[in-house]
Amino acid sequence: MFPGEIDEQPVTHLERIGEVFARFGADTQDSGNISYGVQVGPERYFFKTAGVASDTEPYLDFEARQELLRNAARLAESVLHPAMPTFHGVIESPGGPVLVYEWREGELLYAAGDQPDDPTSAPQRFKALPVDELVAALDQLFDLHADLAKAGWVTGDFYDGALIYNFSERQLTVMDLDSYRPGPYRNDMGRMFGSSRFMAPEEFSLGAPIDDRTTAFVMARTALVFLSDGTLDPTACRAIAPQYAVLQEATTTRFPSYAAFYDAWRAAS
């Protein structure tokens, strides 16, 4: 449906083929990418671009942002999962690659702004869901990462800003996995990209191995953010005791692999 290559800037092309109903740029995130929601005929799509070449504010320059998008395309082509939006391919343009996904309805689970504890915010409403619904959403996330681990992908820069939730449909959508890498590999940055609320110790240590054990730690931290207060305080955690034990092991003594973590989580649930 979409051309493999265009000779005009992405936004010009998108405005020509449909109605741009949403734009996500520096006002919503700091990556330098600019994304659009576009109605094309009866369907809605999400288009992600590397942003403006002359924009020097982001940490990554334009070339690096383009490479991350190509990496995201490789990941999307290698794993199909209901928790990820359908990938419709890459459009090459004078403004770099344009990634095309289906549009997913939902609310971002990142607590942005000055009121992260606002009970009306999507993150707080998500945390307040009945435990079985919350665990079902985590199950979707963990199952996706089981497929990613089997395909050789290791987590990178994952946090709640990568999650949207459709409260009426009870559907979790995972996006922005651009910084995931084929693994295992070595930490080549020191303090890697990401939110410290989710990161594993090795993501702070130059030269440390990054592998699917890292993914297990990050997923367990995600569960503690949503099922607890972000800590291992057992009195704050809404998970049942066997689930809590799995999260505790994943973030202390550690599981030997993501598969071992996921198997233990399913057995506990």
C-alpha cells in the first residue's frame, strides 16, 4: 500500500496522502524523532521519522537517529506479537527512513509532568486496576519478551514510556524498542540510556555483559513499578506470594536466563 521510496520530505508526503491527526515531537519526548498519526482512507497509521536533520538538541545526531529507526525496523520484521503494533514497512525519503505501523488506541503509561501521583492519570489508573487485569497486562509484556529473547533481542532503554494501555479493550501495546540490540553484547557506554527505575546494574557498568538476564531484571522491575511502589517491600506489593518471590529473585540473585524467569513467573501465576 505504501511506496518503498518517496522524493519529498516525510511530513509533506503524509499531508498529501491523508489527514495528520496527531504529532509527537519535542513537546512529548526528547529523542529527536518526530512521529505522526495519519488517517489514510478508512485506516489510521503511525509514522515514525528521524526528525529534522538540523536539530542538534537531542543527544543523538540525525545519522544515529536514522540507524536506530532501521534497527527498530529489523526488530519489527523479526518478531510478530499481539502486544506490538503491526509493522507495514519502511519508506525511504530525503528525510531518512519512515517507519509505518498500525495505529493503536490507548493511553501512555509514563507519568510525565509535575503530578506523577495524580490519581486521574493513566499510570495511576493502570496501577489501580484489579490485580488480575494488571497481571494479565504484564503477562502480555513478558510473553512478548519471551519471543524477543528467542529471536536474540536484548532490552535497551525500556521504561513505562514504551507502553500504552487501552483500558476499554484491556490491550497493552509496546512500542519504541529502537534501542534493543541483538545480544549478548558488552556495555559500551557506562551509564546506558534508560530510566534508573527499570535498569539492571550491568547497564551502569562499562564492559559488563548485557544479555537476556538483563531483560529478565528489567521486566521484573517493570512489574514492581506497577504492582508495588517500585521497591521490594513485600507490604507494598499487590502480587501474590509466589509472584513476589519470582520478582525478588529476578532482581537480587538473578535468574540464569529470560526463559527461566518467564517459566517461573508462569508457574507462580
